[in-house]
Amino acid sequence: MPQPLQPAARVPHAKPCDYNDARLPPFSDTMADQTSLYTASTADPAAAGRLGTAESRALLRECFLQYRSRLIEMARSSLDMCSDLFDFNPQMSEAEIGKFRAQRGAWLERFGATIDEAYERRIAGHRRKGRRPDATAQGMGVKLLTELDHAKQAAVTDATQQFRRATRHEAAALDQRFAALMPDRSSPEIDNPFSPVYVLDAIGVTSRAIYPESLIWRALMERLISDLTPGVNKIYIAQNRFLADHGVLPEISAALRARSEFRPDEDAELLPVFKRLLAHAEDAAADRAAQTAFERGTLPASTVVASLAALAKGGPAPAAASTPAAEAADDAFPDLDPLLALGGAATSMKLLTVLQRHDLPRDIVREAVRAYGAQEDARAPRNLVTLVRDALGETLENPADRTTADVVALLFDYIFRDAALPERMRTLMGRLQIPVLKAALLDPSFFHDSKHPARRFLDELADASVGAAGDDAYAAALEQLATSLIDTLSASFEIDVGVFEAPRARLAEFVAADRQRTAAALEPEIAAAADAEKVESERGQVRGTVRDRLAGLAVPGAVRAFSETIWTDYLTHLLKAHGEHAVATHDALRTLDDLLWSVAAKERTGQKARLAKMIPSLVMAVRKGCNAVAVPPERAKAFMDSLYQLHIAAIKVPAGAMDGAAPVAAGSGDTTDAAAATATAATATPGKRMVITAAHDFVSEMVPGTWLEFRSDQRTIPARLAWTGTLRMRYVFASRGGRHTFVRAPEELAHALASGPVALLQEPVPLFDRAISAALNTLAARRPDGAS
């Protein structure tokens, strides 16, 4: 049960503290919490396939224990700093302020009980209803609000919106993982008991119950929500890593990073969304045509459209017509044209079938030279889909079909600019423009069925192409196979989209053979990394815990380095000597949390008071850890000097600099959405490499299948993450075929990603999903202001 908080005095004056003075108050051995520190690092990722009801509930229970403990501890710290909440409020007397402080322990008890009740009800199958207060009941208790009430309510609303924004990415990933563990077929909505709405509910319900006066509960809610925002996001990061380590949707974070905010929840709504966006982006095709016109040596759009129309009407007959009727048995059914089943769409399908059997870049130029006097060295545009649509004219009269063509054109826009694909593979994949357009027109499930044969073939061909530039033999073999498969598709595809399945299966065999060669080449590297992990298992567990504590924070370099080296050594020493549940171990972890909090900017009086009160014991605890692991005096002194400067910087925050936002690490820039934006997928500008904005967080949750580029003066080698180990102490990467291997520690890899020798090439997200998000972002950016 949480211990009652003692009433805090008004802000004291900070006393000077010598950060290198050993004559500090004795170190306190108070246990921080009772949750398991290292369970998340000892998971077996293969357990994902064995998850059942009991296993799912056990994982969720472990998540809940960590969530509850850390949330209550953060609320306790925030309440402890609320001494200044009513300092300048003339409507609050000293007696009322004293009563407020005296009830903070009761608030914590009620808060814990509210969290417990909400979780147990949800796990028992009861869904959350409405909101607090329920929307349907809002009109029943209407009363006139004062100007101060309005101001405080607006502040609570602003803090709530900031809370949702700051946690939205991690909360979305946690929602999906909760749904995977506790599927609910009674409703399509995910009701996750760890979600931000449950946290806000608990804060609101508790605050109104303990402090009925609106002047108090509104001010308290604003403060708590603001203070808890960065900490709750850290909890979500830790829970997501915990579940990912247990094999629960390990790639969901990458998928969500690549997902456009404009993509609907249900992909069945994709085409309607595109139709609305295209209506406000009429200039998209015009811009593409204008861009093409300015490319030197490229044929004008009008010439290309006319040449396509001529090729479609005068090209070779469909392959199915080449079978002699005399070869059929006498009693066989007469040959039927399969296009008859398409009705009014038969004409457009017939013309597309003719075009797909041409070498369009070559034959368009030939026709343009013959009929329109074009230059012999002219070129056709790479993206032909919208030009083909225009060439078909009235045969493609259905507005939905024209929208489909526009979306497929945007899909290939992305392919032609995707930096993860080698140039020669982009050109080869361009030959699939007409077959893919046909498949999408014939079967609109192409857009919402991830198992659609044409979509799977396109995705898997792109996946096989990533990293091909690092192995010439692999690239040549892939190009030869892909050429053969596309030739076969072009010759045989009429109206049965199932013809994509056979070439997809052949491609899958080719990729599987490459994976086997890679696995064989990696066996020595993985064995060595696994042995090292066993030898240093305790340190690996500690490193995982320290990474979780650092998650989502833009931590000053000196503090991050100290945490990942000296304090990791100290925690490892305590774990070996006393075990993870020992008082000393928990105190050392609490010291780490206090250290990270202490270097964040402090604007409020209560924060500065807490820091002034904390510094002596914090410095003593840090010195104790340094002494325990025999840190050289000069190194310890250098860190203490840096810590002193960071504390001075944290206190000297200009008034109004924070404006109620979550604290930011001193001298390290804004941390809002830092964890959520660890890897910005190249959706908005697919021609560019992906951008890493929080390398340490990105590395900590990197999943196998992620492609990086390892750069040197001689060459750039793409390599895929093949193994991380249970404790993530070593990451093993391999190029195609395993010709080149790279083994890196996470901290080393994060530094290389941040400084440039290593770059992110591609996360394991299917091409279609990346391209659709890029298309949505492109069209949304073209909307006039105010367009929906």
C-alpha cells in the first residue's frame, strides 16, 4: 500500500552542495518498488507461437504489475511537488492548502484502487463505457462556470491533448499487442486497459472523489497529467519492448511508423479515401505531366497517350487465341472467350492485355518516331499508368476504375523513387505496371487483402530486391529470375489473378535458398555472440533495464554515457551479489531514475524544491556506486562536475519556457514524440534515406529483418539484422548470401546510426503498405487549406 505523503513545506532555499565532497548524509536503503526488474529481458521470442489464454493473461499480468507500480510512483512524485500548486491563489486559505496536502496519501490509495478495478473489469470482459464524466450525462448537471473555472478547464483540456499526442505512437502499438493477446470478436474497437483514456479516467475519478471542489481537482488534474506525460510514454515503451521480446507482434512498431495518419482503420475504405483526396488534388496528374515534360529527351504526355492508343489497337493478339481450334477433342466444349464474363469491362481488359505484352518503353518510342516524328533517342516516361488510363479513354468509363488507376500510378511513383530498391530492379518492376493495374481493376480486394496474389508477388519481389546491391552474384540471379517470371506473367495473364501465385512461389523458393546460405554463413558469428551473452547474462539483463529507463528521453551525453557504463556496472555488481529483489538493487535503480529526472528542466517551484532536497542524497548515492566499482577518481570527478553544470542549467529555466509542457532534458532539445519518431519512414519523400531521430530508442526495439547500410571509404554494404539474442547484447547483420557480416553492440550501433557510418535502409514493412502511406501523404499535402 502506498505510504502517505507528508505535508511539504513551502519552497526552501537550495543549499550549496559539493558534488565531490564525501561528507554527505548517509545513503538510505529504502526499497523503491517490488516489481521484477529483469523479467522482460529473459523472454523466449519463440513463445509467440505458443501463446494461449493462460500465457496471454500471464504476460498481461506482468505488464500490469510494472505499469501499476511505475504509474503510482510517478503520481507520488508529482503529488510531492504539488506544494506550490496554490501558492499564488488568493481563493485558497492556508487551512485549505494544508487540508489538500494532508489528503494526498488518500489520493494515492484511491488512485491505486481505481487502476486495479479498471484492469480487473477489463480482463473479466467488461468494456469501458463512455467517458468520465459520461458524455450522455453532461447536460444533467449544467452550472454556470466562473472565469477561473473556464481557464482551468481549458488548461486541463490542453494538458490532455498534449498527453494523447505524446503517447499516441507507443499507445497505438500497445493497443495492437493487447488485441493480439486478448482478441474481442464482439467489437472492432480495441479497449486496452493500459491506454491513455484509462490513465486519464483514473486521474479524473480519483481527483474528483478526494477533492470535490472544482478549484482543486481541476488544478490537480492539470498538474498530474502534465507531469505524468513523459513517464507514461516511457511505461508504454517498456511494455511494448517486453511484449515484443515475448514474440507479440514484434514488427508492429515499424509498421505503425510507416503508416500514414490518413490511412483508414479498415483498408476496405482505402479507395473512398483516395477518391476524396484526389478530388482535392486535381493537379497531381498535371504536375506529373509537367515534370515529365521538363525532363530532357522525354516524350510529351500527349504523344505517349497517342502512341499507347495505337499500340493497344494494333498490337499482337492475346496469347489464348493462338491455340488451334482443331487440337480440341471432338466432344470438348467449344472455346469461349474468357473476357465475355467481364461485360462492359471486356474492352478495356482486352486493350490492357495487348499492352502488357509489349515492351512499352521501347515500342512507345518506336511508334512516336514512326507516327509523330519524335527523335530516335527520345525516352518514354517511367510511370505510364495514368497515361495508359488516358489512352483507354471511354473504355475505362467507371469513375471507380479511374480512381484505381490513379492509386496504382501513385504506387509506382513510390517504387520508382524507393531508395531501398536497386535501380535495375526498379526498372524491372516497372514492367509490372500494366499487370498490376489489370489485377487491381479485376479484383478490388487488391487494396484490402494482404494475401492477394498480385499484391503478394509485388511485395515479395521488392523484399527480395532490398540489399541486392551488396552482392553482384545475387543481384544477377534475381534479375534473371524476375525477368523470366515477368515475361511469363505478361504472356499468360488475362483475367485470372491467380496466375501471380506460381511466380510468387518460385520467387519464394529463390529467397529461401538465399536465407539458408546466409544462415549457414552466420553460424559461427551467432554462436560466438550467444556464448558471450551467456557469460554476461547478468550484465545483459541490467543493460535491458537501463535502456528502458532511458527510453523516450533526450538525455545529455554525459548522463547517458554514465548510465550505460558505470551505473550499469554497479547494477550488475548488485545483481550478482544480492539478487534483483534486494533493497540495494532497487535503491540503485531508483537513483538512476532520480538522476535522469534531476537533469530535466525545472520551471515550477515544487520541482526546484524537490531537486534541492534530492541533490545531497543523489550525489552521495552516485559516489557510492562509483566507489563500489572502483571508478578512477578523475573520471568520477569529471562526471560530478558535468552533473553540477547540468543541475544549474536545469534550475535556470526562463519563466514561461515550458508553458505547462512535459519537462525536457537540459541542453538536449525537445523530447516530445522522441520515442515515437525513432525512425521516420520514407513515406513523404521516398527518394531519400530514412531518418533516425532517436537512435538509442530505435536500436533498442529494432527487429530482425531491418536493413542497414554499413558505410566505409571503399563501399557501402547493405546488411539485414539476422539475430539479436534474448538479452540484445550483440546484433548480428549479414548481407545477401552472408558474404559480409557485422556484429555490433547496441550502444555502438546507436552511435554509428547517429553519427553517420551506418544508415537505416529499410524496416520490415511490405512495399504496398509503405507506398500507400506515401501516396496518402502526398495527396494530403496537396489539399487546399481547410479541405477535408
